[in-house]
Amino acid sequence: MHPTELAQKFNDKPAYIMAASGETVTFAGLEAGSNQGAQLFRSLGLQRGDHIAILLENHPRFLQICLAALRSGIYFTAISYRLQEAEVEYIVTDCNAKVFITSKDRQSVVDKLLGKMPNVTNAYMLDGVIAGFESWEETLEGQPTTPISDESTGASMLYSSGTTGRPKGVLKALPEGEFGAEDGPNLFTMLYGATEDTIYLTPAPLYHAAPLTFTMGFMLGGMTCVVMEHFEAEAALAAIEKYKVTHSQWVPTMFIRMLKLDDADRLKHDVSSLECAIHAAAPCPIKVKEQMIEWWGPIIHEYYAGSEGNGFVAINSEDWLAHKGSVGRGLTAQLHIVGEDGEDVPAGEVGTIYFEGGGEFEYYNDKEKTNESRHPKGWSTLGDVGYIDEEGFLYLTDRKSYMIISGGVNIYPQEAENILVSHPKVMDVAVFGVPNEDFGEEVKAVVQPKDFNDAGPELEEELIEYCRSQLSHIKCPRTVDFDRELPRHPTGKLYKRLLKDRYWADHKG
């Protein structure tokens, strides 16, 4: 629905609420603020197809700014607030942003960027200013609250989290047609039973594709969204209870964090309002999902997709219980499992996952990576590995880039990770290959214990034996190291590359 129509229909109804502070923006406020942003962009000379960059925490103005770009026909690139100066500089420059918007909270990073963003003509800051930045709030005050005369539909151009290398921007063609003209059932109503009475909780950072896309989608469907400033396990449960949340989206690490709370803290919050809990981003260990269904009921939905928008696979609790470990069937594209020879493999056999007939995309300024994602028949892949069973249900094995080759044997570390994270003394785990003179690589686990006082040889031996009791020895770690915290992205993805670099840095093999 067009935001102006939403404002007329719902007016003082909350479009979104900040979970901790309670700060609320109504649909009328969303309309006014996003129109002022769009007016500003036009006054600066930005036209359809231009780019802006946003470096913000989960800020009360984040969604307004995104909507301003969306209704201006502009590409907006939301950047992780966890990145350092050089990483932010690379993305802002690579996406050719003409406008850069940040907050005073990001000062320690952005005060080093001035003069290093050659395409940026205007830089704005919320909640205060430093030299080189204009106040976003003060600049907007003079802008009309009415829509611009030439509205058209923009799009996000988000960058990968860089878990296996340098981030890459995902570019999709801007939608044609009149902005806000789309109407009728959408993904959220068809798959998840959302209505105008839905209260949607997003506990993840908005700069990431899934939280941003789903939050914007629910909000522009006339539903109220509750945005957590930061994810904390018990705070999320408290937010469900306080705001009577009906729908939510998670990643498996969030499930794990909530399940590992003491029972007294975990069970004291009323979550009976929940009708639908959606999760994605990474394979969910079977034991974890079983526990979540036992706790919340058969309301858990899972999907598999990427920022690239080239396919969408989904499964509900009922189908999952009959096909444990599956991420579902393809809904928007035909699935192919492809072997090393480029041909489809039989049901049950592992290969690279390709989508046929899904959305088109390219990696911005990187023809090589775009070409690498394509099959000779025109299909596209996210680089994930898996298999399809006889009934057409897809199972993810791992990312191809994570595969360990030890003595000629291909090992996908996700199997060991799923087992180890279920151990009661483990909070988080990463499994990957490290150098081995005889076999090329051997399996290593780095574990974040629930209590770091447990770290040591005894726990190492216990975890190795625990893994070997459920999995072939060759797939289990030979050794276990311990860290107080693993470098995990707030969206749930693990920066495995950073861990691997410790062990491969001096290797000359």
C-alpha cells in the first residue's frame, strides 16, 4: 500500500516502536518524515538510480530514511555499524554514494572518513554533529511533508557480510511502474497469515537484508513493527510479552541464546501471543529446532534465500517435522543440485544449489563474481551446498567455501557444529580446516563455553568424544581451542574467515 494511503487509513497507529525506549513513530509520522527525506534528496539533485549510504544502529529514523529513498527511486546501501573505517570507506566508495547518513553514535568511525569518500557531496549526522557533517534533523525541518511530484520505486543495494572475503553489493534492476501501486496478497499474508492486527518483532540489525526487507514489508502492509535496539535473549522474550507480539523473525543463534537461558529466566515471560516465528540465515541444528517447537508450538517457519533475490525456499513446522533438517521446497524458482561436471545429480546426492527462473541480479562492479554465480544454462547460485530428497525438499549441507579437504575426503563442518552447539556447556562453536602436513587440512573446533571457567583439556576431550559418539571420527575435530566470544555477525553469520586466518597466517603450504 502507498505510504500516503497508510497514513490516511491508520494515522496515529504505530508504524514502528523501539522496543527498549518505547519511542513510537505513527504512520502519519512515517509519511511526513519520509516525504521530507525524499524532498531533500531531490533538492540535492539526486535522481532515479542514484545511490545513498546509511551507517546507523537500529535508530528511530532508520526506516524513515529507507522509505524516503524507496519513494525517490534511489538505491540505498545500509552498512553494518560493526565495520571499521576502512571497511566503511570501501563500501561507500564502491556503491558510488552521493549522500552519506550516519549518527553521533558512529563518530569514532566516521570522523576518520572525511575526505575519503570522493563521490559523497553531502554528509549528514543524527543526534548531533561533528565537523564536516550537517544535522539531518535540522536540514529536514525546512522540507515539505508532502510527496515529491515524481515518485518512483527505489531499492536496497546491500553488501554481503564478508564472512568469506570482501563484501560485494547485490544490484537488482529498479522496479518499473508507479510507486506504491502494488496491492493484494503478499508473502507475509500468504505464508505467515499476517493481518492489519499483526505485531511484528525484529530483533536483528536493520542493515541486513532479511530484517530490513521483512520489517519494511510488514510495515508497508499496515502492520506495527517492534524494533529491538540490540538483541539480548531475555529482552527479546520480554518484548514479546510487553508488546503482545504475533510475528517475529530470528536466526538460529538467537534460538540457541534463548534456549540456554536459565529456565527461571526463560519461562517467566508470556509468549502466548506468538502466532508465527520465522527463521533463516543459517542452517538450524535439528535439536535446537525441536526444542523451539516444543517450547513455542508448531508455529516455526523457515526459509532459505539470499540478498540476491534469486529464489525462495520455505517450510512450516508440520512439513519440517516430517522432513527434519529440510529448509523446504522452492516457491519462486526451480531448484537444481549440480555436481562438479555441471550436471544435475540424483535425489539424495550432494551438490551446489542453483535456482532457475528466479530474480535477476548482479554483483556491483564485479563481473567476475557475477559470472562465478552463473551456470552455463543461466541458473544462479549463492554458493551453498545441499541435496534434494525424493519429495523435493531441500537440505543445506554447508557453504562450498567452508568445505574441508582432509586426505582427499570432503568434510562439511556444519555437521560437527550442529552437534557441538547442542552440548550443554557450549554457547557457540566454529569448525573449520587448519593446516596438516600429512593430510593438507585437519578439523579444528573453536568453542565459546557457556562458562569460560570450564575451558581446558577436560572439556576439550569431552567435546571431541561427544562429537564422535554421533558422527564419523573423520568429520569431528581433532583438537578444540576456546575463545571468550566468537566473531559472529549480529545476523547470525560467523566470521569464520577471521578465525581461520589465525591458523593459516604463517602457513606456507
